[in-house]
Amino acid sequence: MCHWPAVVVATPAHSGVGDALSYRSERALAPGTLVRVPLGAREVLGIVWRNDDAPPEGLAEGQAREVAQVLDALPPLDAAWRDLVGFAARYYQRALGEVALAALPPPLRDLDPTQLARRLKRPARAAPAAVDPDSARTLTPEQAAALEALAAADTAPALLFGATGSGKTEVYLQATARTLAADADAQALILVPEINLTPQLEARFRARFGDEAVVCLHSGMTPAQRLAAWIAAHTGRARIVLGTRLAVFASLPGLRLVVVDEEHDPSYKSQDGARYSARDLAIYRGKLQNARVLLGSATPSLESWHASEQGRYRRLAMAARIGGGALPRLRLVDMNHQPKGALIAPPLLAAMGERIARGEQCLVLINRRGYAPVLACHACGWKSGCPHCSAYRVFHKLDRTLRCHHCGFTQRVPRACPDCGNLDIEPVGRGTEQVEEQLAGLLADVKRPDGGPVRVARMDADTTKAKGSLEAQLAALHAGEVDVLVGTQMIAKGHDFRRITLVAAVQPDAALFAADHRAPERLFALLMQAGGRAGRDAAHSGAAELWVQTWNPEHPLFAHLRTHDFAAFASGELAEREAAGMPPFAHQALLRADARTQEAAQAFLNAAAAATQDLPHREAVTLFPAVPLTIQRVANVERAQLLVESPSRAALQRFLAAWQPVLLQCRGLPEARGLIRFAVDVDPLSL
């Protein structure tokens, strides 16, 4: 008897290939089974999505290609996982196979059944969820109340609105312990926004639950490590999966708890391929698998805050720090009254010196890596632009290079201006390298309690590239081997630094007047999160301070920051967004186009917009004119976008679904010649 499995393979939405391809098989294959199938001249990994009774109309039995191999050593991917992938593909307007295959670890694509069987020699049994004896630690009244409310809550997601240092991580640990203890097959998924936050959280979960019960899933792992972790989760041997946004697609048949730490972080939104939000998919997955969902943040996203105001999320508040410590005091430095050209204002420098002399640590935040954003010639006006992007190459002093942070193009710093030959070319602006260098000089006369010189370190994407470097730098900081840490936003959230009593933000003003409507929200969150790294040890919390150097000290944002009043800030921002018809009171999607010329990109977008007149639900959406992106050229590819907006999420989704085949047709129009690719970005985080 012949069977007709419908198999999804990795084909992008713009390829025009349907969601599932029909194949022939001599044996019945359960949905979710991994198979290898021929596709053109290649043999690729696929997933059986359903079984049809007969071949599609117009396809003769002899024309159908046969399933080449069945990877039946692995249990099939369950219905809940397939429903999650199907929803993500529909909602984010991507091909089903594109989402499904991207969710699997890359090594699976190359393994045959024999090789896979070797990987599965280890018994697939659940690891014990034993909790160490030290785990029964005393909870604060707020922590206990949050746990009880979470246990008593219905299926609605819970928003844990906890101040920095209030003990949210302990709530995650206790909630996980209760979940695993209640069901021998239960699993928990813990999401963090960035890889650099996994080491300390992983250490705490392993110490609490044992090494065998916990696995990590993130892009920084080797392919073999990712495969082993994925298999452990899929087979139920791993009880706890800790990872970044890609872990939201991990196969977890026994999922009963989902925790999204720092849920406000934009890193949860993918910017490549299927542009999904891991936070939103986590909420949907909780509904699918009847799992509790806990969102945690000291500065929730305005979307989540609005949902809790409406009662769609249950808000759990933890306003007090562990040990009764105080939140850091805000010190605004008006740069209009400081020496011209000062990188660090004298009052701030003096405060840092006092802290270091007492054996305390300081953190300096500047959200720009490199030595300077641009190298310039003041004689002729030349600047270090990238020849492949509409952006400047950043000056990196340590290796004397000009490096584009968009396409990676790198050159040695020229000896003279390439245009006029002037030898006096200078860096303009400041980055982490420059701040590190200058602080070392400015603090040269300050001595630590042991009489030694000040130790200044830097932590950014450049210093943490090597394997193990991040862990080594964090260990040095925790051990007290660093007095001043300079870094980008990667050091401003999630870390538990016990000895830091002063945090300084030296250049935050750029976000105050940005065109992006989310810029104030991001700045407020960044500053509050950065300030939260100070005074986490209750014994030193009284001296904790957040210093902010600004040219606009009267800006309303700083008034809310001074009182740590996120609720008031959120209320004001939501009122402005409602008046302007912006998210969460409207729903948006971007049609992005990449082409060889800007004209071709915009021509495609304009043609796509013109072709919508007769589409269903067209009256429910507003299409704005096509415009170039802020950085319109990257790696010699011109980029443009078109905004689609609607007051109804359902209407927007129906319109986008009807628009997809039209977009495929528009791609072949003469005016779109030169188009490279297009993509739809649903719920974009930046316009």
C-alpha cells in the first residue's frame, strides 16, 4: 500500500513553494517524523506534517518522488510543537518549512538514520529534579506572595513587576522547583534575552537542580552541543531548558512552565528570517501546552504593561529589594555647566575616586563600541564612510582599523586623509575604547585600599568574542579584580554585581529626541536597568548612585527616573501613543525590500501597494508611502520599506495573508527588476 506524506522542507516564503510537498512512502509515517527527501538534485531534511489519502490532483503516482530515509530513532515532534510552528509561520507571514526547519539544530540536516542512532545511545530518561538542601531559603513576603499568586492564577500570563535586586531569579527557581515536583514528566523553559546572561543563570539552576536536569540552547554553542541539548529536551531527559529566543522553538513535550526574564528586551525580536517575537510566542505556547507563563522585568514593555492594565495579564509586584536595600539615588550632571569637551564631568570623576578608594566598584555605560564613531579630516571634510554602506566606519584604536559594524568591511587607518593628504585626521565622538583609555589616565592618581593602581576593564562585543572570554571577565569582576567596568548595554541588565555602588551613563541624550517612538521607552529601561546594577548588596545600598551626564536635565524622563516611578512613566507614554495611534493601540507591519538600486526597491513597494486596491480587508488598513531605511545601503544592497497599519490585529493579519500571493506576482514586474528579496516584518520594533 502506498502512503502520501505531506512534508515541509526549508523553503523561504519568497520562493513561491507551497507549505508542504507531497511524497510517496511504502510505510505509514506519523506526523512530526523526521525524514530525508529529494528536493531537486539534493536530499534534504524534512518533517512529515500530515498524511494524505491520495496524491494531489494532477500528480500521478509515478511522478511522485519517494521518501529517501526515515529518522525514526527520534520520537515524532508532537502536535503542540507543530501547532506552535504553524502559528508562527502564519502570523509572521513566512513559509511553514522555513520556520519549522530553522527551529531544529543544524546538525540534524546532515545526519542519516545510522548516525542519529549513534547520537541516541544514551538512555532517554528524565533527569531527577532533585533540589539541593540550600534551596529552602527564606523568601521575602513579596516573593512568597508572588509565588502563591502564580500558583493560584488561571492560564493567563503573569507579569512579575519586580524592582532590580528584588529577587526575581529566586522566584523563577522556586516556581520551577514547584512545577517539576508536581509532575515527574514536567519541563520548564527559561528564556533570557542575550547569551551573556546565561552563565550566571545557568550556574544557579545547575546548583539548584543538578547538571543533568539543565541544558542550554543558544547560538553561541557548538553544533554538537546544540544537538545534544535539543535531543535531551525532546526526549524529556532534560527537565529545564535555558536559552535565548531560539529556545522558544525547542521541542518540550512536558512543558508546564515558561519564564521570560527581562521580557522588555528588544533582543527577543528576531531581525532575520522569520522575524518572530520569542516573548509573544512563549505566551502563545503556554496556551497550547497549558503551561504557566511568567514574564519578569523591572521595566516591562509598554505592550505587556498595557495588557496587565487591561487585566489580560496578571500583575505580580515586588517593589522592595532583598535585605531592604535602597534603590540608587539619581545624580544628574548638567553638561552645560561642565568644562568644554569633558568626557567625564569633574564631580562624577571625584565620586568615582571616592568609591575606588573605599574598595567599591564603578560601572560606566556608553552604548557605542570602538574608540570613536568616525574618523574625520577637518581640512577637507572627509569622513571614514563605508564604501559599501550608508554608514561610517568606526575607529578601533587597539588594532588601528576602520571597521564597519554593518557589513564588516575593515581597513587599516590611513596615514593621511585619502582626499587631501592632510596628516591631521582626528577621531570624532566617543566609544568604549576611548572611555576606557581616558578613565585609566584620569584615575591614575587614585589608589585602592591596598595601595595599588586603579584597574579599568572594558566589556563589549569586541572583548567578548573569544570563547570563554565573557565568563572570564565576569569572574574577574565578581572577584574584585576590576575597579571600573566600561561597557555597552550588555552590562546594564540582568547581572548581579555585588560590589558596584556607582553607575554612570555618559552619553544617553541621543535617544531623547530620536524619531523612533520607542526610543524614550528604551532609554528609560536602559537607565533603570543600569542603575539597578548598583547597591545590590544591602550593606552598600545606601551609597548606591546612578549618575547621568546630560545636556537636557529638565527632560520629563529624568523626573520619573529620579523617583524610580515606572508606572508614571508608562502612563504618560501610553497616553501619548494612544493619542498618536501608535502600538499597542494600533498594529503594524513593514514590507521591506532589498534591491540593487534604491529605485528598484521603492518601485517594487509602490507596485505592491498599488496592487492592493481589490484585496479583501483593504479598507481596514492604511498603507504609507515607501521610504528608504535609516541606513539605506548595507553591503551594497539598497533597502526600503513600506508601513502597513490597522487598529485591528485580526484585520491586519487577514490583509497580509491575502497580500502574500500578490507580492510574489509583483516580484516579476519590469519595474521591480533588480529586486533581491522582500520580507514582511509583523509587529516591528523600529520603523
